[in-house]
Amino acid sequence: MVVVVVTPSARSRARFSTRESPRPVAPPLSEDAYTVADGVVVLGGTSNRILSAGAVQVISGNGGNGITLAGSSSGTFVAGNRIGTDLTGTADLGNGSDGVEVSGSAGNHVGGGNLISGNTANGVLLINNATSNVVRANFIGTNDAGMGAVPNSGNGVIIWIGRHPRSRNNGREGAVQAC
């Protein structure tokens, strides 16, 4: 099991691999709850990096979110990952909730070659006053080539503003999402 929790005073450059969580999904009420269910958790700090250093990273099969950026984390860059699929980007190994959740965190960049597909909820969820975040240049709800569907069960990208969500299509028909 690979779980990384980055505290506000830390910077990280980490590599992750597929894991299956034998534990039940815990609600995200504390740092412990995040580490039980989510694959990669950034709870604070600036300029964190969740990216591949040559080889593709697989962040899949977790009981909760694949990646959670929450709290005072800012400037986190997420790129070059397979989030919810296998290494080839063709098989669904979805996470138990969202592929990437950004909650109350600002100034993060989710983009640059991520494949975010096959997750039980949304591909990307921005919620709880997550502001000034960028989601761009990803394949969401497709296979690695962008030609076949590996859909997330929810939306491709959803942004909650107050009580009303704003969403984008999931690529259920194989469409590429570059939001």
C-alpha cells in the first residue's frame, strides 16, 4: 500500500503504484480518514509534484479518491499519471470515488498527460471553494489513445459552485475532455 500525506511544511516529489485497499472507505473527516481510503493526499504545502519521472505512474484501485488536494495546499502539479486505469490505459481499475478531488484548495494544476478514467464517481471534482485551479490537457473518460471509452461513473469534470454543480461530459462516447 502506498499512501503519501503531505503536511503544510513539506514539499514532495513522489512515485506511486497501483494498490488495492482491503479497508472500508472512511469519510474524509480527519487525516487518518484520508490515509485509509485515498491513494495520494496533499493536505498542505506549496509547489507539490505528483508526476512521473520517466515511467508512467498508476494511481488506481484505492477505496476513496485517487488523488485528494485539500486544505491549504496550493501550486500542486499533477501530470503524467494513469488515475483509475491500468498501466496500458485500457482497463478499468477505478478508484472508489473521484479520480482527483480538489477541496478548498487553490492554484493547483491538473494537466499535462493525465489519463483520468474508470473511477466510481467523477473524473475530477472541484468543491468547497476550490478556486483558481486549472484542469487542462487530460484524457478523461477515454482510453490512453483517446479513441475508446473507459468512462467514470459520474461526470468527467464537475465544479461545485454553492449549491449548483457545473459539469462537463465524461467521454462516454469516447470524446476527449480538455477543460
